[in-house]
Amino acid sequence: MLRITVLGAAREVGRSAILVANDNSKVLLDYGVLLKREPLFPMHVKPKDIDGIIITHAHLDHSGFVPSLFVSSTPDVYATEPTFELSKLLIEDMLKISGFYLPFEYLELITMLKYANKKEYREAFDVKDMRIILHESGHIIGGASVVVECNNKRIFYTGDINLNGSRITKEADLDIGEIDLIITESTYSMEDHQPREEAERTLIEFANDVVERGGILFIPAFSIERAQEIACVFQAYNFKHRVVMDGMALKANEIMLRYPMFINNVELFSNALKNAEWIRGWGDRKRALNSPCVIISPAGMLVGGASIFYLEEIADDTKNGIAIVSYQGENTPGRTLMNERIALIKGKIMKVNAEIRRFEFSGHSGRHELFKMIKSIKGEPKVLTVHGDHDSCIKFADDIRSVVGLDAYAPLAGEGIEL
Ligand SMILES: [Zn+2]
């Protein structure tokens, strides 16, 4: 008997965790956190029962709780090499800035990395009697979707998936054969994205407008992928003005530059980073503001980092601009800025006069691509919809049943399926 249990990301975005178990083996696919005012964790598993953990990609909602399994045990962990390096960067940062309780410390992160097994895409490997294969997911560098083979069944877990890839990532690899169960993300299952070309072109037009009227364009962006993706867009359009990068994005740049084989367009990527100015301290940071330019800096939702400094410096002047290029979570400073044009800086509410515009650069598949993916998969798979908000997961499962004719369900945490 093969049992698949959803331990997290059940009708919500965050804390992804799937347990695949038969009579002999237990494998965990992702073990992430959900960062709200305080972090939320997936359902508990006994670390000593786990034979292996697969991390699909470095984002904390997939990787962030894995070290907790190393407090009392030492299971093997499997992922691509960039996923391990970028997970380390993000989990270290979470431990550093976390003002709340986490049930593990730096030591457990280091132990986790000692038990790291670096895997290539399409390199099949065994965890006891389960055969695992990672496939390119197109979502971020090193990101993978997972095929698990056991008990004569084949499970496909998308992780976060972007069918089309991006300027940095290659297309998702859906050459996965016949499948009995799909566990799919549902983040944007209810909407289609603005076409990428349109997002790029309008961002460049906005940047030219702002810089040519003597202003500074500030782009808050996540340190991994989005910051570099935006730098690549400026490079691809031969943007004539200065592009500045700051914050943890620079550490991510250094890691990503070491993995050219994972990058879609290596020349564009390396030129984009070479031509950008890297901020190395407060002197650089202040000088950057002396003349019109584009500044790309985390945090993507303006929750901290150098983004607060830049926002304060540019907020007042109408000739400046702010380009929102990432999803802004509920109750984040970024969402408040977008909706109310105000920022809370050093305890004071500040009205923002700079021009604010929003552009869609999602790293996830939209509705159209998710359906294309499900229709393209061979076999008569059952489908579980996870990693979407409550209504999206339920409606996506309804639509898969009625449009594609497959048996689909949006599980609650702790629910699962037997194959
Ligand atoms: Zn992700």
C-alpha cells in the first residue's frame, strides 16, 4: 500500500510538505515554513521515521523547516547543488532576522548540509525502495519537480512550476512518462498572467521615463531570481542608464554565477550582472542616489533590508518611481504601499509621492499553463491541488474534474490518498 499525505500547503500558499509512505519507506517532499507575523510550520513527522527528504527548491516555503528534522535525527536530503547553496543563504537569513521562536538553530542547518546529496536533473536515485527523479521546474535556478516511483505507481509533484521558464530558467521538463498521481501547485490556477513581453516592455518604458525626467526608479525585488531576472530584462533591452543592485541579491548573484549550466541564457545573465553596479557599503549606497538610475534591491515586499533606506530616500519626490515586480503578500508593507500609497518608516507614516506602477513577472505558471501541463501528462492520473489559496485549490480541483475529466481533490492538512 502506498499512501500520500499532505502535511502542509493545504488550501494555502506556504509550508509545503508531502509525505510518501509505503510499508518499507517514508520520503518527505519539501518541508517548508509559512512566514506570517510568526512562522507557521507543516504537520509534525517523527524525524527518525523519515528515510529521505527531497527539497524541490530553495524558497523558504519549501526548504525552511528541513533543519528541524536534524535536531534528533540525520536523514539524507536530496536536491540540486544550487538549491542547497541558496537554501543555506535563505535559512541563515531567516535565523538571523527571526524575532520569533524557531525550533532549530544554525547547528541543525549545518548538520542538514552534511547529509546533503547533490543530484542532477534526470539522474534517477533510490531512497530505500523508492526511485526518485528530479526534473527542471523552470521556477528558480536549481528548482525541480519530482517523480517518485514505487509499488508500481508513479507520482509527479510539481513543486513550484513555471512551464515557460524565464530569461534565467529553462522551460519546465514535462517529459515524465505515465503518471498515476499529480500533486500540483495552484498558486495562479484562477488567473492568467500579463504576457511576459508586455511586462518587460512597459517596465523599460517606465524606467526610461523616470530616469530621463531626472528621477530614481526603485525596484524592490526578491534576492533570488527576481532581482537577477529584472537585471536581465534591462540588459536584454540595452538599457542606457545605470542599473544598481544591492542587498542579499548580491550574495545570490555570486552563487548563481557559479552554476551557468542551470541558466537559460548565460551570456545575457553574466553581462547583466557585470554591467550592474554592486553596492558594497553605506558610502556606495548614498552615492548611488546622487544621479538618476535604476536600483534593484530586496526585500521584495519591503519588509526590511536596504529597501527601507531607498524607499525613505525616494518616496517624497514625484519625479522618482517605484516599480512593483513581485507578488505582495497580505499585510506586508509592499501591499500597503501599492494600495494606499503610504509607507511606515522609523515609526512614522509617510505619504509616498513617487509614481508607483505594477508589473507582472511571476515565477509560476498561470491558469492556462497549468491546464496545458495537466492535459499533457500521460495516463489517467488522479490529481491533488495544493499550494494555492483556499478557494483557488478547491475551484482548480472542480475545474480539472469538469474540464479535463480527471479525479481531482483539494486536500486538507493531514488528508491524503492511497494508491
Ligand atoms: Zn517557490
